[in-house]
Amino acid sequence: MEIKAFQDLIRRTYYERDSRRGTPGTFLWFMEEVGELASALAGDDKHDKAEEFGDVFAWLCTLANINDVDLEAAVAKYTTGDVSGCK
């Protein structure tokens, strides 16, 4: 599945509820998932890691949706060689 298709799926499924929650509340949920990913990365369970990566990506898509950001366009610089330097 392409990034755009996944982001659209998340939009169709969750946008109404997520947009009511707003960016601050949604960002807190996103950070909770990042914390769960951090815990999974500290362990050896590959299934747990994969699940948490999926959750983080889904919440990132939600944040992008409620802020009108097309993630596929946002990451295009990485596919076109427009990244210079390192942060």
C-alpha cells in the first residue's frame, strides 16, 4: 500500500473523531504510542515492535490529516535526492 492510500484510509476511518479532538489531544495520543514503541524497541519481541511501528505511523497520519499535510508529498524530498546535510 502506498503512503497516500494509507493516509486516505486513516482519514476515511477516523477523521471526524480525530478532528474534534484537535491537534493538541491527538498529539498526546501520538506521543503515548511513541512511548509504547520506545518500550518495544527495548525488548526482543519483533511482533510487538512491528505493532507499535504501525500504531505510530497511523497516529502520524492522523496528525497529518487534521493539519492538512499530505505525507507522501512531505517525504518526497527523500525520494528525489533533495536532502542535504544532516540534522
